[in-house]
Amino acid sequence: MQKAGSAALEADATALDAAAVSGLRAGTLTPGETLAQSISAIAPVTTPSMTIPLVFILAGNGTWLAYLLATIAILLIGLCISRFARYTSGSGSLYAYATSSLPPVVGAVAGWAMLLAYFATGASVAAGFIIYANEFVVKVLGHPASTTLLALLCVGVATFIAYRDVQVSARLMLWIEVAAVAMIAMVLAALLWRNGLHVDMGQLRLVGVSSSGVRLGVVLALFSLVGFESATSLGAEAVNPLRTIPRAVIQSALFTGLFFVLCAYVETLGMHQLSQDLGNSTAPMSALASLGGVGRLGLFIDFGALVSMFACVLACLTAAARVLLRMAQDGLVHSRLGRTHHRNATPHTAVLLMGICTALPVAGLAARGASGSDIYGWMGSLAVYGFITCYGLAAVALPVYLKRNHSLTAGTILLSVAATVAMLLALAGSLYPVPERPYSWLPYMYLLYLACGIGWFYINRQKRAMLV
């Protein structure tokens, strides 16, 4: 009991110190609210509706296996991140972990990659919001609304909430995701109950599945799970962060990973019974709800997906702004981005900038006639490069950090190697075979972005050296 009390006091002191430095409000977020940040960044309702059908196109009956392998890879990274989160907390997410152990230029790479990962994910999911919002607009008005206007509305409202109060944001995200996931679980349960708990041997035997299809499916399935680490950006605001955040990271990865494996299996099973192709379905959950005898839930799930996408945009803005705040306090970007609002205790300037960075690509592409599904795929694929970079660097940094500051074990080294290899395999899978345009352009765009970030790092360092 005495040890537990000392650990709790130490965690609270760490949060207070981090908050004092960052200007954020310490001890604001409960464990549930902290978990909601990671869950919302994953946007679990989006995957059954939009991503699983895309993975099915590649992996077919092996869709569940692609998600299982992606879950294992994410759990390896999650274990690495949770080890970090047991010893240190702050507002910088994986950027802070990289800078604590790796050379400064590598830390800068992690920071810029993390920023891109978050705002590109926000832009991607805002495009998904466009798709579902227009379905409801057509039902009400009889014609679609401006996609550019819908994108600006989604990102604008999310920016406003993130600007005002992190606790309001977290509570809103928590209830949105709980309600939406509960409805999907009800559809899956009704489907299995009404149609029997028989085994789909075609899926278990991987009939018609190729190894290359599963490999490509794993890369796409990873996009369903990225963002699970975003609770680490709340280290200065969570209650007892050294305990709360590691649990949130592991719980979000494990829960959503298993949920997606189940969804992939049941969706494939259900669409087989409907004699429909899951890969070509535009509203699979609605069709499965009808098959399960709960057709009315289909409409609510579609609405839940719409609101969940909004919550994901909000979660990405919340996390990205705190990474940018930490980067500003480290001198990587303008110092004004390192300030917090005197009343709201939020990184208001960083939130506004991240809101603009999120809105511009999706609104610009929508204005040029790109469909919501295309924007979703393009921006999501770009985000994956940022996440893979940050996850890989966190895995590499873990043994270095533990050797310098705490005890390093052989098990930790094996975990680091396994997680790093998993991210290298994911990166290779995203590059080969070479995808069609414009996806083939994305790696070069990402490398150009990182080159600009590295160039800015050296320019800044030279300026500071001259001032000294």
C-alpha cells in the first residue's frame, strides 16, 4: 500500500511538473477520458463501414487474418510505448520519447512525422465525414451539399471544441464512441444469433487468398489501428499519468484490434450469406443489420459513423496541437506555438494552426472535384508513413532510454527488435509492389516533407548557435 501510494504521488508530481512547464491544466482527465482520446483517434466505427471493405478487396477471405496480424504488430509497438509511459509523461506524444533517447535531428524527424500523421489522419477522416454527411443531406434535402462546405464545417467545429476545453472534448469523444461501438456490437450479435453460430470454413481455410493480398491488406489494416498511442499526448493533463496512459495505450490497441478481427470475420460471413461482394458494398453495416433482423439500427450506425469521424478529427487535432506545443517549447518551431490560453489552458495557437493544416487538403481536394473516398484513401495512406516512422523510432529509442535511465532487460531488447522489424515489414509492404498513381507519389511527397523538416531543424540550430 505504501509503495502504491508513493507511485501515485510520484505520478501526480510528474503531471504537475509537466503541466507547469507546458501551461496545460494538470490532473484534468480521468482514466476513461484519457482512454477516449486513443479510442477516438482510431475511430473504431469507421473501420467496419469503410476500411474493412477496402481490405477485403485485397485479402478476400483472409481479411480477418490481415487484421489479426496488424493487431499483433500494433500490440508490439503498444508494449514499447507503454514501457516509456511508465517512466515519463508530457504533452509531446512519441516525439517526446524519441527526443529523450535519440540524436536531436532524429527527434525532429519524429516530431514532424507525428504532426503529419495526426493532421493527415484528421483530413482523411474528415473526407469520410463528407461521404456520410451527404447521405443524410440527400435524404433530407433531396440533393447533396457542397463537399468543401461540409469539410470546413467538420474541421471548424472540431477546432472550436479543441480550442475551448480538453475535458469537454474528451467526454464528448468518450460517449460518442461508446454508443456507436455498442450499436455495431448489437448488429454483430443479432447476425450471429439469427443465422446460427456456424463456422465459415472458407475464411478459416483462406480459400482463394494469396500471401501478397494478405500482406497488402495488413498495411491497410494498420490504418484502422493507428492513433492508439494518442493518449500519450495528454501526459500533462491526465490523472496519475504514469499509470493511466500505459493502460490506455494497451487497452485501446487490444480492444479495437480484437473488435476489428471480429468485425472482419462477421462482415465477410454475412455478405457471403447475402451473396454480395463486401469489397463493392457502400453500406455493409446497413445490409448486415437487415440480415440480422435489426434493420433500424443500420441508420443509427451510419449516423454513429458520421459522429465518430467527427470525434476522430477532434482527437487528431487535440493530439497534434500538443505535439506542436512541445516542439515549440523545444525550439523547433516558433515560440508563439508553445503558449497556452490564459483561461482555457489549451494550446490555442497550435490548435488553430493544426485546424488549418487539416482543413486545407481535404477542402482543397474536394473543391477540385475529388471524391470523399479518394481523399480518404490518399490522406490516410500518407498518414500511415508518418505513423510507421514514429512507431519505428519509438521502438528503437526504448532500449536506449532504459539503458540510460532504468534497467534494460533482454526481453525489452527482443521486444524492441520485434516491433522494429514489424514496422520495417509494414513499410516494405506499402512500397512494393509499387501502387498506382497517385499512391505511388505519396512516398516522395513524404520524403520531401521530412527533408523540409530536417532543413528547418538545421537552420534553427544554426540561428541559436549564432545567438549564443
